Amino acid sequence: MSEKLIEIEEYEYLNGIYLGLKNTYDLFNDAIILSEFQRFSRAYSLLQLSIEEAGKVIILFEAFYRKRLQRRSPDQYTFEQLSKDLNKL
């Protein structure tokens, strides 16, 4: 069985990164609220989920970054250049 990779557009990466960050933030805030009401077990669960969601964001960002690197030689591409490119989108 051969697996075929699907071409993902840059805006789809960025949308996934945005939604992942939003979900991470929301889960983390919900965990804080629950902990203030001493619901520590549920707060811990949501905190763990927020960490996992943040991990997905990192994976998506790395994939996006690698896609951008394919357009340039790696020695010409810096983090500052990536930041400029992201601001153009």
C-alpha cells in the first residue's frame, strides 16, 4: 500500500495554526477557571489537552516552514525572512 501525500495550500496551514492556537488558549483558560473553583482533576485534564493542542500547532508550523524552505535555498532563509513572509499573507 502506497500513501500519497496531499498538497496543502499555505493558507490551510495558517488557518490550522490559528485555530490550534485559539483552541490551546481556550482550553488553558478553562483550566484556570476550573482550578479557581478547586476542580483540579478536570482542570488538569484540560491543561493536558491544551499542551497536546500546542504540540499540534508546532507540528503544523514546522510543516509550513519546511514548505517555505522548498522555495529557497536553506542558507538564504532565516527566521526573520519567515516572519516577513508570514506578514505578507
